[in-house]
Amino acid sequence: MDRFQEMQVFMRIAECGRFSKASEDLQIPRATVSTLVKRLENRLGVRLLERTTRQVRLTQEGQDYYQRCARILTELEEADNAFCTDSPKGLLRVNVQGTLARRFVMPALGAFLADYPDLTLYIGEDDRLVDLVREGIDCVLRAGVLRESSLIAKPLAQLRQVTAASPDYLARKGIPETVAALAGHHVVAYYSQATGNDSSLDFWIDDSYRVVTLASVISVTGADMYVGAALTGLGLIQIPHYGIEKHLREGRLVEVLGAFPPPPMPVSALYPQNRQLSPRVRVFVDWLAKQFQSF
């Protein structure tokens, strides 16, 4: 079993590029990580990692050994999972988009952990692109159209979206009754690592979607600021209905162009394809799917 631990430590260092990060992720002392790698290299008689003061890189032998280790450890986990009926245990690292987490994840999280008392959960909140393998994240929850990637995506929901603005903005710019009437309007632009600066709105017109790009006076990088800019009267936004339901009900935002709805926003759970789906990830993804069942 020591050899398997050596493989696990070596693979985690290769993926995250740091001994300290591997130590943190695997929850073993930094000195033990160094000892295991040194023992592995001595046993094999080759150098697997090139160490500098800033980073750790794989040698050619290290790259070859990494591929072999990945196959071996995947087969080992598959064999264990085939006969294991115990409750999932260990550390589960996930990363979630903030508004989705607050609406769909956090309110029911206590019940999930009660069902799986041997799990320890680490949750990060982000809108940015996450390198799951390098950062040691087991899965992420994201909203929006996905880019092509090596990740496996499990669709969870299609959230209804609306176009909206503040009463103050509409008093100044006018209430558009048609998409053509948007000339002269402003939009709150949203910046993301995936799409760059997006100042467009999408509408369903005559059995097809039409993209309208408008001028903007502000760009934001988070969902809360996106809604906040609209509340301040800085432009039109398109957002899932649940995210501004209260503001619509209280009249702080007003839905417009309801006859030309935006496309629904897909929600997905993503995890690496080159790893066997662990019981920890499987139960969490299945639980997420249940939280979105009514959407």
C-alpha cells in the first residue's frame, strides 16, 4: 500500500505543481510528501520531478509514469467502488457560482451532510474558470452556456430568464415595446474569463434567437454587481427570474419585452473526465440534481 500512497502523492504534485498544495489536498505533512517522492524516485532509479524555487515540473520519465499511475489508480478505485456499500467518506472539494449556491445549495446543505455524516465539505465561491485538476477541485456548479472542455458536464436545469431595468432607467430611456425600439438604450455589460466583455442581449423572435449588442456605461464581474447596476439605473440586464424575483415583486425592477424572452440559462455540474467518478462526487452531483428538479 506504500507504493499506492507514493503514486497518489506524486500525481497530486504533478497536477498542482507544488509540494505544499499536495500536502494540503491530501492532508498529510509536508515532510511526508517529500519523503514519499524521494523514496519513489530512489526505488525507480529515475528523476520524476524537476524542482525549482518557484515550481515543480514533470521530467519526460515523470510524464510517462504519471500516465501509468493514472490508469492504475483509476482501476483500483473502480475495483473498490464495485464492492463498497459503505457511506461515502472523506474530503469533498466543490466550487459553486455564488447566486446559485445561495438559492439552491446552502438552504438544503444541512440535510445533505446529515445524510452523509462521514463527508467533510470544502466549498469555494467563484464565477471564474477553475482548473479542477490543478486546484484539486472535485466538481463545480456553473450557470451559462459551457465552452468546449475536457470536463464532463451533467445538465441540471434550464432557468427561465427575463429582461429588466429599473423604473428610473425606463423613465429616462422609455419602455421598449419591440426589440427594434432598443436603439439608444444601454445594457449593463458582464465581464467573464470565458467570454470577455459581453454587452449583448438575446431574444426569441420568429422561432429563432436574435442577439442585440448595445452600448454600456459599466462592466461588472459578478452577479450581485450586475443586479446592483440595474437597480441603480445604469442599464438593461438579462438574468434568471429567481435572481431578481423579489426586486420585481417590490417594483425596484421592471420586466420588459416579455413577448421576446431570452433563452433559458443552463445549469450544469462539471467534473474531470480522466478520473473515476468517486462515491463522494456521485452523491453530491445526484443531490444537486434533486435541488433543481422543479426548474
